[in-house]
Amino acid sequence: MMDNAYNEAVEYLYNSTPQFQLIGAAAYKPGLDTARALDRAFGSPHRHYKTIHIAGTNGKGSTAHTLAAALQLAGYKVGLYTSPHLADFRERIRVNGEKITHVGVVDFVNRYKSMDIDCSPSFFELTTIMAFDWFALQGVDVAVIETGLGGRLDTTNIITPELSVITNISFDHTAQLGNTLEAIASEKAGIIKQGFPVVIGEASENIAEIFQFAADSVGAPIVFAESARSWERAEVKADCNIYYGTRWGDIVGSLSGECQVKNARTIMTALDILLKSGNFNRLTTKAISGAFADVCRLTGLMGRWMIVDHTPITICDTGHNTGGWHYISQRLMTLPRPLFMVVGFVSDKDVDHILEMMPRDAEYIFTQASIPRAMDAHLVADKAARHGLNGMVVTGVKNAVAQASEKARATGGSVFIGGSTFVVADYLS
């Protein structure tokens, strides 16, 4: 009976509220009025615990999960809210790594449906308040909250966090956030709160000036992670990163690659500020090193250069914009050849810059995810051909991966699955 009730509740969320994940810009609702109305209706649950707010174009998932893992190992009860999900809606809302229960989802939806609230929330607005409410019901000490899109007008921006983190700025969601890096930075700077510290992960000089001005305007202490001495030396290996000489000793990070070096600098800077605040004194060397070493198991993080098979070697990665592909393209060079690329995109992305970064020596299998936003695989193939990338179109991610795997096994090659978060989601589902 509960499975039926849960399925009905999730269907209600998917079908009765506009969902950016499925339809894109039509579901985007700038402004915080609806979020605040929902928050008041549920008793402002986010005021019952401390929060940490994470924004940025890339790296915010890895940053949020690792900070949550460190706090969890330190003995705090930790809420974690991220998006989108890959295989299960409940991945978005976790307490100490455990997903919200089926009963929790059903209860929230039923309570919402019974209320007389004069607003029409989007999927993200409703699920954000569900997360805040669940964290309060579970009695968390602190919640790590990832923005959905942007910052200033993002639903999550009703919170007043102990610490804000902006990982980096790159081109993504330009229709909503602006078509220049400066405009995007200004939107993300909107999470900076009066008097509370903010960490900036990566920023060019002109972007740093935008953040500095925003922080100064509200009296928020600002720290640029790139200027912090987080370690003496970082070593990128095939299956891990090692950070030598941190303030917590040598740390082995299970998330590997050059992009994770930058994320780690941001995370360590944030941890240092949390410790200096005096509010998180239980953070120990053991907790911090353990978080870096075991973040995926502790928090359920998936889709970051994720090895899903060894025969053949199969990698999936949710990187879906130019910033993410800057690092993915470098790592693809390390995979055994022949390389079979299973790729698809969503229709509202400018994919040409990503296609420019894809390897020319790979064989491509173009497909599309099972969401309305998915770009037609034949259109992807046509665009790719103009960039010298050739292959075939296969309907359905499952079928595309099966064909790629068969080819890779026969030739001793490898498989990559990505281009869109939703291609990875279909595969993992």
C-alpha cells in the first residue's frame, strides 16, 4: 500500500507542478514570494537548524556532499539537499546519507494538498520546502543546501546560512541567469548574506571584483580559496587525489581528477572557516580525512567520473556544460582505445562548445534521455558531424550503452556515458 501511495505522491509532484528537469525554462519561476509563502505555511522549518549554502556552475555537488560527509563523521546530524536526482527522487533529500523515507514524501504531499495556500509552486519550490520540513522533523543540527539554479532568486535563498560557498562561474542556464559571466556571477552573488562569511572557489579578476563588491555591500567576510594555502602539493592519480601537507595532514580524496583539486581547495577553505567560527568544534582530522576518502558511500554521491564497469571499462559523468567538459575531455584521453562515446544533450543547451571539446578519435553512439527536454538524437548527430564527430544513432540510453559495451568488449576498448545529466540518470536507473 505504501509503495502505491508513494508512487502517487511522486506522480503528483511530477505532473501537478512545473518541473525544470523535464520542460526547462517554462518551469523556471524567478522570485522568492512563493517559496516564502510555502515556508510560512510549514512553520519556517529552516529556522530550526544551521545551514550552509552552496552555489556555482560546477562542483557544487561534490562540495556539498564532502562538507556534509565531514560534518556527519564529526557527529553532527546532517541534512543534505541537492538536485537533480539520478535514479530516485529521494536522492535529493538525505539525513546522514539516508534518503527521505517513502512515508516522509507521502506525508508532506498530503499535508500540502490539505492546505489553503494561494500560490502555484513549481516542482523545485515544493521539493525545497519538503527538504527543509524533513530536516526539521528529523532534528538535524545542520543542513547543507545546494542551489537549484542561480542564487539570488533561487528558492533555497530564503535561508540565512552560517556560510555561503560559490564554487565557480561558467556558462550555463544563460536564458535565466544572463549571457555573460559577469551577469551569472551577479546572480550567484545573491546568496551572500549580511555579516556571514562567503568562500569563493574559482574566480577571474573581474569576477572576483563582483564578489568582493557584493560581500562588502553587506559586510560579509569573503575568502578566495585560490589565495588560501590549503596544501603543499596535490597529486592527481588515476583513482584518487592526494593532498600533501594540509592543516589536517596528508589527505586522500576518492574523487579524482584536476577538477576535484579545485573543489578540494574550496572545501578545505570552507572547513577552515567553519572551525574558526566556533560553531563546529567537533570537526576533527579524522572526520575531515574520512569525508574525503569515503564521500560517495557516506552521502550517496554518484555520477562524478563514476566507474560503473571494468569489463569493459565504463565511465559515466554528469558534466553537462563547458566548464565541466574542460576537465572531462582531458580525462577521456586516459581511457583505453577504441573509445565508444554514448552521448546525448538537452534541447536548451548550446552544445557546439561542448562538441568542440570531444575527442576526434572516438566512435560515437548518439542517443537521447527519456525526458521531454532531450534533444533529438539525429539533431545531435548532425551537429556532431559538423565538428568532425561521426557515429550512429541508437534509440534509448539502455540500447545505446548495450551496443557500445558490445563493441568495447570485442575490441578491448572502453565506454563513456554522458553529455547530459539525464543520459546518466537513464543509465543508472
